[in-house]
Amino acid sequence: EKGLSKADLFCLELAEIPNLLERLDAWHFKNSVGQVLAEEIQPDVETLLKCCKQLLGSPKFEGLLTIILSVFNFCSYKPSATPCLGVKVATLANLREVKSNDGKTNMLKFIIQWVNKEFSSQELDTWYMELEEISKAGRISFPTLQQEWNSIKSKNTKLQRLMQDYTPISDEDCFLSYMQEFSDDIQAQVPKITEKMLEVRKLLQSVAVAFGENPKSFNNEEFFIAIGQFIKAWKDEAKQK
């Protein structure tokens, strides 16, 4: 080893560490997963839970959709036609594009005026206040969230296997003592977060069914974004009384 540079000697030391790449991966996992859990996984799960519960438990939004459906059926009425049974959320933000014959008003403005005049006692004009989590939920993809959580569980399982075959390289090797506590902490969170993930999945399926969407192809991002766009269109149009 004489004549070797410090960099070369350092590389020789590294080469003597067993499972070096696996250990480096473990350190990267340990140093990054805390932020992912605290700033992404946990708050996103809570946001989706709140959003789904707000949608499924909003009598004002349900009442508004009933009114919009009645307007749709009135405008498209034909004696031989079957009335619409529901309103697709994706169409709501486009109500402003449906103009009157003289072009002076649009369907959204008409609905807002009708709601204010005929349903003021039900306070349907503030329906969006029951859906305060929608704007946050529109940026969250549940499939991606599920993949991130599955990746965390997989990496922790890999770390646990690595620790089972752990061989200290010296008395100063503290790898196991650092990693054991960390891995146990992650493992302790698995049941609770997994349970909430399952709850989110079930609630999203319930939302899809409740709003006439296909549960198998339901895209929660697009759905929540569409409602968010409708809320914005409603507020903008309401200001122009």
C-alpha cells in the first residue's frame, strides 16, 4: 500500500466493507424517508380522506347537482327522449360556454341567479365552502401515492434482511445500532398508514360510484381538478352579478 494516494487508500478501505452498496442504499433511505413521510405520504393521505368525506357528506353540493340536472333535462327536453339521470363532473366547468340565444348570459349565470332566487333558504350559493380540501386534492395522484408507500415498505424489508446478515467490520461499526431503531420506527408506522391507504382506496371507489364515474378507470386527480375548476368558475361568475 506504500506509495498510494489518500484517495486510493480510501477506496481500499471501502472495498473491505461487506455489502457496501446495500449499506449506502440504507443510509440514503434513512436520510430521505423521514421527509417523504412527513411532507408527502401522511399529509396527502389525510387530504384525500378529508376530501372524499366532504364530497360524500355535502348536502349542498348534492342539492346543487340536482338543480343543474333539472336544468339540463329542461333545456334538452324532447317527448321521445329519455331524461338524463346524472351530471358528469367534467362538464360543470364548461357551463359558462353554453350561451343564451342573444349571447347576453350563459347557463352557469342562469343557474347562479336561479339558486339565489329560489333556493336562498337552503344557502346553496355557498356550496363550495363544504369542499375546502378540493384544491389540495387535485394535485395528489392516489396510484402514485400508493407506489411511494409500497416502495418505502419494500426498502424497509430489504433493510431488515440486510441487518439479519449483518457482520461488523470493527468495534467502531455502528451501522446496526443506527439502523435497527430507524427500521423499527418505520415498521411501527406500517399498520396505521396501510390502514389509511385502504380507507382512501375504498372512499375513492365510493366517490366514483356516487358521481357516476367508472370505478375501474377513475382518475382522482382529474376528478378533483374538474370540481376545483367549477368552484373557480362559480365564484368568478357570482362576482359579476
